[in-house]
Amino acid sequence: MGICLCNKRNGLRFHNKDIRQSMIRNETTLQQAKFIAEYAAHLMGCGIHTSRVIRNTKRIGEALGFDVKISVFQKSIILTILDNESQHTFSEVIEIPALPISFKHNSELSALSWEAVDSHLNFEQINEKYTQIISAPRMNALLLLLLVGLANASFCRLFKGDWLSMLIVFIATIAGFFVRTQLQKRHINHYIIFIVSAFVASLFSSAALFFNTTSGIALATSVLYLIPGVPLINGVIDIVEGHTLTGITRLANALLLIVCLAIGLSFTLILFKGSLI
Amino acid sequence: MIFFDILFDGFFAAIAAIGFGAISDPPIRSFKFIALLGAVGHACRFCLMNYFQVDIAVASFVSALIIGFGSLWLGGKIYCPTTVLYIPALLPMIPGKFAYNTVFAQIMFLQNMDQPILKAKYMEMFFSNGMITFTVIFLLAIGATLPMFIFGKKAYSLTRRFFK
């Protein structure tokens, strides 16, 4: 009788220990699951097409010993994460943050997911590399301003504008892009940012109307630095690959931005309508 | 002279690709290939349109295809996904002038509602320019993405650096 009780007690103690261990394990697993969700949301937020986001997330999940099921919507991502060892599942819903587009994050985070699988990194290493990648500084603002100005000026050249038009477009682009970055720092609604910076750029380039130059081309190209090329192309990629929902969302967003660009440009056109015809 | 025309076209396209790409913050190591792809793509379209009388839609599609294959080849060398290379390279080919003419025609249409001849002219201008803009952007994206479908497995593992 006594022996039997003792055994029971022992069994109970073991049982408690098991529960505690599995709770600790569950806690770390939950942490890892949250990390996977954040990884997916970050990829989606910084402008990567949907199929790559899904592939990368599944891969990094695999490296941590999870089976990840994921469905991506325009504003949020739903993940169900199955721990292969304990067969527990975790559900995560995470909102997609609105981040500036970054190809650097795209390539480095994709590389991280491969490295995690191929070099068998543990969770701490992956997390450390992830923080390192997303906190790396962006390009110098002044250099960026110069590059964008040069780019738009040479764009003007591609449309057969002359040298004077190129100079005017260069100045107009720098003015417009400067206004855009300043407004973005103040977190103003991005539709308004697009209208204002398109108006500023086209207003500056309307100076071309007073010279004997290719003024129509100067006006047309001065706002083109605002064209949201990345969501346009990502949208088409998504639709072609079958992620129609996110694809159409991207295209709709890009279209709205283009409409805003056109509104900003049309203010200038209406102001100077007389000298354009 | 033709040679210099093509060279200049490629040169300015390269600057445009670098500048517009820089807005989207690409890795430093990818800039040289973005410039190269942008130059080759735009120069190719320039040749097709000016010396072979190909229309803008087909010429854009062919150039985008070349950029797509190029990004697949070069992306493997510097461990970059294809999109990182080909989206900036495609940006100089976006038909900005036609997009501008679409907006311009829309405004002029609304301002000339009472004059039937001008109204019809701007209506026609709006639709033809809008059609070109839409078709070219769509074909650019399709053309550059097509190689990714053909070489699926390779295209998906370009960033795989430590494979043993």
C-alpha cells in the first residue's frame, strides 16, 4: 500500500516537472512564432511580392523546426505555426506595417532565410542577424537627392528633351523630392504628399515655358520620379502568380498615387494652360 | 553616328535606373548591375523602335525579357533576388510621356466640352495614350517575370550563399 502511494507521488512529481518543462518550451516557441510573424509582416511591408514572402517565411520556419501555414491579405497576415516536435500549433495575426520600400531588406532577409536553413543557425543567431539587417542605415539623403535629380534629368533626355530642359528638370526634381522627404518626415497623409510634391516639381519646371525649349517634355518628365514603379510591377507579378487579392490591392494603391500625381500636375497645367497650346 | 546614339541612350538610361532605383534602397553591390541592365534594356528598345520599326509594346516586351534573363544571370553572382535587379532597370522604360499625355488630354477634354471637334480630338488622345501606357507597363512586368517562371527553382534560390 505504502509503496504504491510512494510510486504515485513520484509519478505526480515527474508529471509536474514535465508540465513545467513543456510550459517553458511553449514560451520560447511562442516567442519564435511571434518572430516568424514579424519577419513575414516586415517583408510584406517593405515591398516584396507575395509569393516570395510566403516562400521565405516557410523557409525560416523550417529552419526553426516549424511547419508554417500562411495567408496574406492587404493589411494583415494570418499564420498558423505547427511545432514539429511537440505538435502544438500557434496562431498569429499580425498587421502589416507601412514601411518605405527597401530592396536591401528584400535581398538580405531572403539570404538570411537560406542561411538559417543551410548553416543551421539557432533562434538567437537568426534574431540577432534580423535586427542587424533591419536597423542598417539607408542611403545618405543628400546623395539620394542628387541621384534622383540626375535620373530625372536623363529621363528627360530619353524623351528627346534638350540640355536646357534637362537642367530645368534637374532643379525641379530636386525641389519636388526635397518637399516630399520633408513632408514624409512629418508623417502627413501620403496622398497629400504626392499631390503637393507633384505640384511643386511641375511648378518649377514650368519655368521652361519662358524659354525657347522643349517645355512640354520638361513638364511631363518633372513629375515622373513619383511614379510608384515598384508596387505597379509587384502588383502584376502577384496577379500572374495567382495572389490576385494582394496584386489588385497593390495596383489599386499605385493607381491612387498616380491619380494624386496627376492632380498635382493638373494644377500647374491649368495655371499655364494658355502658354501650353 | 548610329553607334553613338545607341551608346548615349544606354548611358542616360543607366543614370535613370540608378537614380530611380536609389529611392527604393537597393544593396550597394547591386548598383553596377542595375545600371548595366537598365542601359542594355533601354538601348535594345531604342534600336528596335528606331532601326527595325517595331512598335513600342513589342519592343518593350522584348527588352523586358532581356532584362529578366539578365537579372537571373547576374543575380546569382551577387546573391540578389531577380526583382531587386529588374525593377529599377525597368523604371526608365515606363512610358512617362504617354502617361503625361493621358492626363493632359483629360484636362483639355474637360476644358473644351462645348467644342465638338476639340472634344473628339482630346477624347481620342486620351484613349490612345492611356492604352499605350497601360499595355506597355503590363508587358514590361510580364516580360521581366517570365524568366522566373521558366527557371523557377533557380530563380527562387539566388540568395542561397552557404549551400554545401
